[in-house]
Amino acid sequence: MTRAPGLLAPLLGLGLELGLILSPPGAVASDCGSFGRAEHLTFVPAARVRWLAPRVRPPGPLNPLYGTVRRFLSVVQLNPFPAELVKTLLNEPSSVKVDEVVRYEAGYVVCAVIAGLYLLLVPIAGLCFCCCRCRRRCGGRVKTEHKAMACERGTLMVFLLLTTLVLLIGVVCAFVTNQRTHEQMGPSVEAVPETLLSLRGLVSDVPQELQAVAQQFSLPQKRVLEELDGVGKSIGSRIHTQLKSTVYEVLASVSSLGQALQLSMDHLQALNSTLVELRKGQRDLEPAVRERRERLLALLQEPGCQGCTEAQGQARALELGADFDQVSPVDDVLHRLKGVPEANFSSMVQEENSTFNALPLLAALQMANVVKELKKVIAQKPEGLRTLAEEFPGWEAASRWSRALEEVEQSSRPYLKEVQRYEKYRWILGCVLCSVVLLVVACNLLGLNLGIWGLSAREDPSHSEAKGEAGARFLMMGVGFSFLLAAPLILLVFATFLVGGNVQTLVCRSWESRELYKFADTPGNLPPSMNLSQLLGLKKNISILLAYQQCREGAALWGVLQLNDSYDLEKHLNISQYTTKLQQELRNLKVDMKHLDLLSPAAHRDLEALQSSGLENIHYSSFLVQTQKPVVNTNVEKLAQELEGLARTQGSSVLGQQLQEEAQGLKDLYQEKVLPQQSLVANLNLTVRSLASSAPNLQIETSGVLDKVTYLKGELPTWATSILRNESECFLTREMGYFSQYVAWVREEVTQHIATCQPLSRALDNGRVILCDMIADPWNAFWFCLAWCTFFLIPSIIFAVKTSKYFRPIWKRL
């Protein structure tokens, strides 16, 4: 198509304007408003709550007694924790030296010597006393009464009473602590399986919790799959939203141009038909006007015509004014526009609007196959998450430890029953011995009462000495019971003392001061079979003391066991390969914009025909020049009126009649031929003016619309692809937000919540409370009270023997 040089500048300017106005909407619409940020996902905590209730010995009246026993044991055992001795005992038991054990147990050896001396001397003293008593040399009577006898008797009675009260307090405390030990032994023994079951749950639940964590990957999966169902329509809507202003503007221009084209064609056709009719009317009007002029001039030039001079001038001007044979025909333009408009622009624009408005649905249909492939990718679980639990440190050790704890729990039950059975025997034996001590106390108190009663009755000479003798006999019975009880008492005391004292000084004291943890942390102290890091399969040794402190604060095994050195959690949480597949599939999303024509071929041909028609080149000025001229130069109506006036003033009736006829002929000519011609000229004038004003703008508008359509046809696919890429990235970012939430939750769950080792520290604390506070303390208090009673039997024997003499009748009186 060839354009005039004068049109290059406007078209260049139009091109620049189009380049600015029709820039890709997607280029500036890089926001993600259509998708937004990922919604917050709520994950179900996988970590189970396993908190062991703390065991605490409530404060009671026996606490001062327990404190006294501990201070006594700290005096007995002054040596610190024997780390080297225990190390040798654990690693090479056969190389343990007896002298080292004796040196460490020096305090207990001294106590053993004292107990041995007691066990040896007290029974021997009892035998000697029996022999003397058989010969009536011990425990006899006072021979003579003297002044200081009452003072001696009173002093001995007071000391015996005080000793008896001390024995009574001791035996009561022994009874209470013996009962307390028995009462707390049952619950303490039952707490062992409970603690083992809790630890077993801690160990065995870790794999299940990790699997539960991995299974919750289905939450972001499900959410992404749900959003994939509408991604095609959403992206199509986004493309439609960003392109609609441009497309609607072009379609509006096409619709307006179609209306202008139709209107121009109507005007052009009207111009042509009017011009044809004017030329035809002009050919009919010219001879009639000439004939009338000639006849009228002949009448007006007659000698007898009065006042006809002025009318002669008008008659001579009676000729055609406008000559439409002088204007160029428009047949060539009409020929070029033959069949235009071929297209129905209104219907075409409505159809293109409908097509464009259906873009979201069309996009969804075009993306259906890609979305299907995307769903296949999303339905797969990343490899790292599938092996999250299997490759966790201690996975195999967990089942092994779980079985071991189960076996220990099952095998411990018979032993615990045996412990309870032997505890029952110990309790019975303790009750028996305490009862015997109580019998000695009863004998002493009864002897004192009877003796004092007898002494008060001794002032009456008529009263018998039977009461005093009975009191002395009860005191001797208490002495006998004391000698008989001494051996089993000291044996029981030393046996319970040796066990309970070592538990307190060797275990409880170092446990409470955490020396046991420090000992376990020192390399080489524990045999390899007891190395916790090796048992758990860790690559790095851990500090038991630090682990205990962290567990008390509720830390998870991840931080306690420092699993980040032996387990790469980030490798299992790395879903980059998974997201790469997702990104690759998203790149396959496409939207085909070729179905959007904007301008049908018929409409395109119409506009091209209009461009090349030369509509703007018609000489509209020549038409306007002719339309400005009158159809007839003389005013026919006015001339007819003047002729009628002349006809009335003529002296000759014949001439008057002829003028009247000519006037009527002019009127008929005006009505039949001049008036229709004038109407056609007026219509032509309007049509020409309309075409003359619209034709130049119509050509520019046509060129602009064609350029816009051509430009958009080439750029719309590019813009749609650009918007599609941007929306795909936004969609990917949103969906990755769900997976990022899951990864962050897994990281926090695994490192901070799963397998919280509080049950471990609480089990250790509860074990110390059970062993030391609930068993060892009352156990040690029991032997301490029993030892108290045992050693106070000696002054009880002495004072009872001495006091009994004063309760019997005096030799002199007999």
C-alpha cells in the first residue's frame, strides 16, 4: 500500500505513541496481587507429651532425724567419691585391691570394730553376770543402811529413768522409721516399672513421631493441589484483567470506525445518487427555462407593454445558475468501495468481546494437561522426607533400646517382688527387735514403779517387802532381755548400717552433688559397653552432666545429643529438586491468544478498501462551489408576481392575458422543476460538507486502527506469555510458601519438641528421691535409732542392776 509523503510524519508520531500507550501491561504488573501470600497452615504437633510427675518427700517431723543421720554418716565417711576405685571396679574388677577398699571404708571399718567389740563383750559380760547371779554375788541386796543410801538410791533411780526414757524415745523412733521404710518401699518399687515404661515410650515413640512429621507433608500437598484446580482460570483472569483496557480500547475503536465507515458509505452513495438526479434535473430544466425566457422577452418587448422595462432585465437573467456537469464524478471511489462494508462490525466486535471475556475459561482448558502433570509432581513426596525417620541417628538403636527397656521392665518385676518380700521379713524382724527393746523399757519402768512403791511401803514395819522384790525382779528381767537382745540387735544394726550408710555416702551424696555425672563424663572411667555415645550410635561424645541439665530445662534430644553433627537435617528438608520439577512444569503453562482476531478478514478488507478508495481526494470544494450557486439566476417566484402585476396594469387585455399566462407558467416551472432541484442541492450540500469534514479524519483513524490491530496481533501473545510467566512465578512463590511453612515447622518440631528428654532427667531425679529420700533416709534413721537403743542398753543394764539392790530388803532389817 502506497502512502503520500505528507502522511509519514503523523504515522511516525502515531507509532511512537502506540509504543508508549500499548506497552506490555505485564511489564509493569509484576505484583502478585492475584495470588498473594500463602495462607497460614496449622500443623498437628507430632511430639507427644510425656512428663514424669516429680516425686518429692514432703516435709515432716522426721526430717531433723534424717539430717542428723546424714551428718553422722558424713563424719563416718570423710573420704570423697572414689573415682579411681570405681573406675577400676567397672573396668577391671579383678585388679581391685582390698587395702584400697579398706582405706576408703575406714570409717565403716572403725564402726565394724566397735560393733564387733560390742558383739563380743556384751554377751561375755552377760555370761559373767549370769554366773555371778547364780552364786548370788551380783544384783543382790544392800547389806547395811547408811546415811548416803537414800541419795545413792535416788541418783541411780533418776539415771535409770533417764536411760529408760532415752530407750523409749529411740524405740519409738525405730518403730516409726521401720514402718516408714516399709510403707515407702512398696510405692518406690512400683515406680521402677512405671519409670521404665515412660523411658521406653520416650525411646519407642521417636520413630513414630518422625513418621508423623513426615506424613504431615500432606497438608501443603493438599493445599497446593486444591489451588492447582483453579490456577488456569486464575491466571487467565489475571491476563484478562491486565489486557482488557488495551483490548477494549482497540475494539471500541474498531466499533467506532465501523460505524463511521457505514456512515461515510451512506453519504457517498447519497452524494452520487443526488448528483445523478441533479444532472438529470438540470438537463430537463435548461430547455424549459430557455423557452420561457424567449417567450417572456418577446411579450415584454412589445410596443404596447407598459412598465415592462424592469421585468425585461429579470427575464434576460432567466437562465441556470449551478452547473453540476462541471464537478468530478465519484464513480471511481464508489467502484473501489464496491461491497463495502462486507463485515458486520458491530457483530464482529461483540464476538471478539465474548471471545476475550471467555479468556479465563479458555486458559483453564488450555492449561488442563499441564495442571494434570503438575498434580503428579505435587503428589510425590520428596526423597529427603521419605527417609527422614529411617536415617535419623539411633533409628536402629531406638528399637534396640526399646526392647532392652521392655526386657528390663519385665525381668525386674520378679526381683522387685522379691525385694518386697524380703522387705517384709526385714520389717517383721525390726518390729520384733523393737518390741524386745520396748519390753526392756517396760521392765525398767515397771520395776521402777514397783520399787518406788515398795520403798514407800517400807516405812510401815507391818508391810511386806514383796513389792520391792517384784520391782527388783522386773529390773533383772530387763537386764536379762538386754543381754539376750544385744547380739541380734548389733548384727541387724551393723548390716543395715553398712548397706544404708554406703548407699548414702557413696551413691546419694555423689548423686546429689552430681559427682556421678562428672565421673561418667570423664573419658576412660566407664567401660566401652557403657559409653552412651556409642550405645546411641553418635559420632561425638556427649556430656552426661550437660545433657542432664538440658533435659531438666525441657530440651529435646536433638540439642542434647548434638545430632546436628551426626545428622544433616537440612539435607532431608532440602526440597529444591522437588521445587525444580514444579518450576519446570510451570514453565510449560501456555495461553494461546491466536483465537483473538480483533479484526476479521472481511473487516480488514473493508478498512484497506477504505484506505485505498481515495475518499479524501474527492474535490469537495467544487461541489460546494456549485451548491452555493442558485439553481436559476432569477428569482422565478418574484418574477411571476411582477408579471401578474404587469398583467393587471396593461391597457390591452390580450397582452394582459398573455402576461398572466406566462406568470402562471413560471409558477408551474418553479413548483415542478426548480423547487425539487433546490431540495437536491440542499441535500448535496449537507452530504458534501459531512464527507469533506470526516474523510481526512476517517483515513487517519483507519490507519491508526489497522496499525493498532497489527501491533496487538503481534504483541498480545508476547504480553500474555509475560503475564503468564509473572503469574506462574507468583503462584510458585505462593505454593513454595506452604512448603516453606512445613519445612520451618519440621525444623522446629525435630530440633525443639520431638523426644523431649525431660523424662530422662526426671527419672534420674525421681530415682534419687526414691532411693535416697524415701528409702535410704528412713532406712538409715531406723538403724540409727536401733543403734541408739542398742548402745543405751549398756547403761540401762548397769543402772538396773545397781538400782535393784535398793529395792530388795536390807540385810540388817532381815
